[in-house]
Amino acid sequence: MCLPGLWNIQYNSILNLNFTECTTAIDFADDLLQITRGKSVREAENFVNIDISKINLWSKRNKLEFNEAKSKTMLITRRKRKEANEIKIFLNNTPIEQLTTMKYLGVIIDDKFKFSQHISYVADKCAKLIFSLSNSPKIHCGLKHEALTTIYNGAILPLLLYGAPV
């Protein structure tokens, strides 16, 4: 078992790898997000595979493994390209599943960067919470305004604001 501080020191070194100039790596705890830009889908695909091979080499040196089944890829573009939108990314010689929608750190991201699915998800979650609160016996018996404000500020507002800067 690895202590959190030791893990941070070891895992932080992955951010210092010599990635291609088109790639940025972001980590949060043990989640690694690799963002790669390209002039074409094929160029981005090539850069991603080059940088993933560097990550693979790093993981072998550090006696760590990335889970291919949990690793996902997504092509994000707003342009209507004539080229195929399918990308072939490999981790440990295993193809990584390509998604059109991904939940990362609680924010639903789609392949057009529109966030409409995230907004619908949050609105639905808030509506369910409000519905369950409205069916609460305390609401019908006269819950005071201060208590309702506390519930709103502590339960509903954080749901609405989480990921808002994105």
C-alpha cells in the first residue's frame, strides 16, 4: 500500500515526461487525462499513441499498470470533417474504447463540448432532490424558511455550481 504523499511524489513525475508539443497531461489523484491537439484526426491519433507509449514506459519503470478497461478515449471537435471520426488509440497493445460522452471528475463532457447532457443530468438530479424534499413530512408541517435555505445552500446549490466554471 502506498501512502498518499509518496504516491503524489511518484505520480507527479508523469507530468514531467517529454510529451509532444501538442499534448498536455492533467492528473487528479490517480486519474490521468491526456489532451492532445492535431491539425487532423490522424495527426492527433499519432501524437496520442506516441505519448501513451511514453506513459507506458514510465509505468513499467515505476512498476505500475494502467487499466486498459478503465481507459477511454474521445475525439472532441466542433468541425464537420470529411475524415473519419474513429480514432485508434492503444494502451499496452490493447485498443482503448472510444466514447462520445464521458464523465470526468463529475462533469459530463461530450464530443462537441456542448455540456447539454451535463446540464440535463444536474437538472434531473436537483429535481429529484427537490421532489423528495417536497414529499417530506416536515415540509407539510411547516419547515421554517431558514431550514429550507440551509437545505438549498447545502444540497441544491452545490449541485448546480459544481463544474460551472468549465
